[in-house]
Amino acid sequence: MTVHVYDSRTAEIKPPVTSVGVLGWIRKNLFDGWFNSVLTVLVLALLVKMVPPFVRWALLDSHWLPSGSGCQDAQGACWSIVTANLRFIIFGFYPHDLQWRPLLAMIILVALLFYSRNRKHWRYALGWSWLAGLAVMGLLLRGGFFGMAVVESTQWGGLPLTLLLAVFGLTGAYPLGVLLALGRASRMRAVKTLCILYIEMIRGVPLISLLFMSSVVFPLFLPEGVTVNKILRAQAAIILFTAAYIAEVVRGGLQAIARGQYEAAESLGLNYYQTMRLIVLPQALKIVIPPSVSILISAFKDTSLVVIIALYDLLKTTKSVLADPRWMGFSAEAYIFLALIYFCCCYFMSNYSRRLERELDTGL
Amino acid sequence: MQTVDTGATRTPLLNDPAKRSLIYQVGVLLAVGALAYYLVSNTLDNLERQAIATGFGFLEKESAFEIGESLIAYSAADSYARALWVGVLNTLKVSFVGILLTVLLGTLIGIARLSTNWLVSRIAAIYIEVFQDIPILLQLFFWYAFFYEMLPAPRQALNPVAGLFLCNRGLIFAVPAEHPDWGWAGWAFLAACGAVYLLRRWALQRLFKTGKTVPLFWIAVGLLSGLPLLAWLLGGAPTAMDVPELRGFNFQGGVSVSPEFAALLLGLVLYTAAFVAEIVRAGIQSVNRGQTEAAKSIGLKPGQVLSLVVLPQALRVIIPPLTSQMLNLTKNSSLAVAIGYPDFVSVANTTINQTGQAIEGVALIMAVYLCLSLLTSALMNWYNKKMALVER
């Protein structure tokens, strides 16, 4: 009878170093076959060629002092353009000593956004506090109460304006978009046709044509003596534009609701208004939350288009800094700084939308 | 026994669904009509007061402005209509080239995102995230500044490849010098395309009848490259090149791409490709793994697995969102007005400023983009129908 002796030496033999640990990972993920190896080497060569010069330009050789000394003859980046003009880029022509007001408004917005991230906080109260928050933000920017000086909207600019246009745009567009989606799903021929016409027409034209319309045609629509300021007109154009996209998103949500839901609601004796408010919309709107965040992202990016009708948003303030002879020729630095701001905001939102999609996906 | 008198209990007007819906619809139509009447009457009043003539009569007048680049002959003495047509053609040019490059680059990045190579997949992911999250207009401004500020003057032009120059006057590259033979080669290529199409039909028929395959791919490659080559050789094999040369302050000869066009194209392609890449990735991932495994197990080669099994199924998922990205690119090309490329919106904007015909100008912009959108979606719907699942 053979006795199997447990050999302690075999137990200690580890897997080859080339298949576990760092080396194993590298082999599996970077040098898996000849094609991947060639690819890795090529990409690494490209990175080595491009990253160090960029780091040298952006960090090692760069200038940061607001005075801008040494910028003209230096090889590196001149971040002075940002540090020297930061307040103008962010706040535009808003009176210098009153800039705490737009800052506070932005802080309120960010606080609301952070509070709303948690789904446990989603209650009716949150909706009301959003409306209240938006109203407070508007009032803070405008002033005219508690002895605060009135700042006309012609002086609003920079990041607060960008955020204002995006957030108010979405808030205004949502109810309109839901109405349009309901109209499109309606059995009433005339209503349906009107809604389809509106949605398809708006989706077929670029936002810039609507902005042109708001700046040159809209004043003609109003009776004599009535004028609406430029920011409000642009805001109206953004709302009308975004509503069509929201309508399409909400339509997707409405289509996802099973027929049985409508029939059950009808058999309970609910009328159209009750069916929609109590049964259909709560379910449909929940489904479309993630795509709505995507619309918020594109609305946020699209607000930069108001540059073309000469509103002083974030992009326009930066461009006017670049038009100053002192700072001419440092476009790359200024645009990279702006890109960072936009990227951070959008990345935060899209990350959140992805997380939400995972959480809300109940697998049904 | 009680009898029910149906005639006596008439339903109230608002409780009868058919009549109620009729009332609502009439109400909505009236409201929309009243709004339209209000706006139109206001507008007419305003126009009369400001003494602006309405109508499209201005299209016949002399435009009196120059356009930087044009596909057709144009001068400031031509009419506004011709100027606008130049704009339409410029929009079509940038959209067409942009869509082609975007689909190519987007597909490449989408596939790179799915690569098993960690480095490649990471870089593709970073590209997608960064370029999606920066507004297209900012990107356009950046590339515009790149051409005008960061690139050197023609004297110090970058010359990465022989015959290609990059400077603040744009991109200038060498092309073969004019020779009738190049035309023949082009015709030969078209003929080869026709031949490949017919050959493919014949090969498919033969496949279904006899089960025998034809090495179609290699025959096609041979035809497509061989016929033009043959035409070129027969025509005397011209090798002269039209190389750009620095004369004075600028380049002469070759083909030059203006910085505006190059910046617009670069911005549009890099931005839209990030979205297309995500669409392609999602499309390929939507094909069940079992499909690939089954295809391999019946002995298909990797190329065949991709072309016969994975792609036809992935394309069905990819095409609808891809269409909307193409439309987005076309619509975003209107941002050319911000960097001075004379696209349709830019020309229309100049027209509005010169003539004051704001309503007509904006209406024209909307009409042209609506037509482009409808045309693109009609084309893509046709293609989509062709690719759609044929169910039994």
C-alpha cells in the first residue's frame, strides 16, 4: 500500500512570476499576442514623445504671477492670463464689490445639486426648495431688496450666466416638454399634429438659428413699446429648443409604460388628468431621469452658443480678455482653463447619470 | 318591469368623449391661431413702422460682399441668392467630409475602447470622456487659435511629411500634376466598382445554388487597385507632382485647405467621433457572446465572424443613433459663423446685417437645415430598412 505523503515542498511552489502580480498583469493586458505588443509599444512611444514636453510647457516652464512678468519671452505656458483675469472671466461685468452675490447664488446651486444627489432626499419638499432656491438665485443676482443695489441683467455675465441659462433653461423646458410629449401621445388628431410639427421642426434646426431668431426676429413679434431684454430672449430660445428634446425623451418613457397601467387606471374610473398625474407620469418620469441628466449636460454645453449673439457668458468673457493686447496670443492657456471648468461640471453630471442608471435599473 | 328610456337621458356634452375631444381640439387650434395672428399682426405693424420691405425680392440684388472660399465661381457682383447658394455648398462640403471622417475615427475609437489591450482601451475611454464634455464651440475656438496663433508663419512652416506643409495659412499639400491620364484612372476605378458589384451578385447567386464560395474579397481588392493602375500605366505613367513652393509670403501650387475649414473640420470630427465611438461600442457589445461563439464553432474565420455575424447585428443597433449624430454634426457645422468659415449661416447672417431682412433670413436658415435633416434621415431610414431584421 502506498502512502501519499503530503509534500510540503510542492505546496510552496508558487505560480510562475510571469502569470501573476504586476508582470502577469502586464503580460495579460499589454503584451497578449504580437498585435497587442506592437500596439502597446507604439502607444508608449507616442506617450513618451508627447507627455513630457506638455508637462514641461504646462507646469515646469510656466508662469503663474498675475503681473504676467516673463510671459512674453518664456517657452512655457502663461497661466497669468487666468490668474490675472480670474474675476472677470468668472463674473464678467458684474460690479466688482457686489460679486459676492453671484458667488453666493452659485454656492446655493451647488449645495442644492449636492443635496439632490442622494435619492433618499427626493421628496416634494426638495422640488419646492429647488424652486425657492432658483428664485433666491435670481433675486440675488438682480438685487433691489434689503437695501441691495439693483444690478441690471445687461451686467450679468460669466459662469453665473452660463449656469443660470442652463438651469433655468431645463426648469422651464421640462413642463413644456412633458406637455408636448403628452400631446404627441394624444389621440386628438389636431393636438398630435401640432406637437409633432413643433418637435420635429425644432429638432431639425440648429440652436443657433433659434438664438438668431431671439436676437433679431423676436423684438418684431412684440407690440410697439414693449421690449424684453437680451438674456431673457436667449433664455426663451434655449427653453423652446430644449423642450423639444425633453419631449422626445419623455415620449420614450411614456411608451415604456404597459397598456395595462392605462387600462387599470381607466377601470378605476380615473379621468385623463388623474391617470396621467397619479399613474403614468410618476412611472414614466422615473424611467427618463438618466436621459434627462444627459439633456442637462448638453444644455449646459449649448449655453456657450450665446457667444454668437454677444451675451457675456463664460466663453465670451474669456474671448474679450484675449482681445486685450496685453494678453493676446495666450489662447491655449485660457481655453484649456475653460475646458477644465466645463469638463469638471459635465464629468460630475455624466458620472452621476451613469450611477443613477445603474441604481434605477431594476432589471425589469 | 322597468323600461329604460334611452332617448331621455342624454349624455352631457362634456362627458361624451368624441364631442369633448372635438371641443378641446377646436379650442387648441383657436388658441394657436390667435397667438399666430397676434404675432403676425405685431410683426406687420413693426415692419411697416420701420419701413422694412417684406418678401424675398432682396435675393435678386447684388450682394456686394466677398466670400473667402467657394466651390463655384462667385464675386461680390453676384446676387444674394448665389451668395447663399455658395454658403449651402460650403455647409454641404464640411458636413460631407466631416461625416465620413467622423464615422471612420469614431469606429476606430469605439473598437479601441473594447480592445483587450489595457493601455489602448484606457486612452480611448479618456478621449471619449474629454471630448464629449467640452462644448463644441470652445473646441472650435481652440483649433482656430491653434491655426492662427500656435502654428508658425509660412516661412517656418512645419513639414512633417514631404510635400505637406502646416502653417498659419492652413494645410497645404502636394497633389499629382494635372494630366488626362488621372481622369482615365478615375473612370477605371468607377468601372472596377461596377464590376465588383456585379461580381458580388453573381457570387451570391452561385453560393445559394451550389454552395461554392468565391474569394470575393481578394478579387475585389485586385480589381479596385489593378484597373486604375492599368489605366495609369497605359496612359504613360505620369509621375509629375504639383508641389507647393514658398514664394514671397505664401505657398504657391499644391492644394491648400484654409485654416477656418481645417479648424471647423477638426473640431466637428473630434467632438462627434467621441459620441460615435460610444455608439459603436454599445452596438458591438449588444451582440450576444453566444453569437460569436456559435459562429466560431461552425468554423467561420475571425474575419467572417465579424462580417457575417457580428456586424450585421451590431449595425441594426448602431444606425439609428448614428443617424442622429450625423444630423448633429450637420447642425453643429452652423457654428462656423463663430470662426469665420463662410457656411450657410455665416452668409445668411451677413445678408441679414446688410439687408435688414431678419425674418426672411432666419426663415431661410431654418428651411435649409430642415431640408438637410429630412434628407439625411430619409437616406439613413432607407439604409436602416435595408439592414433591418427580415422576420419570417
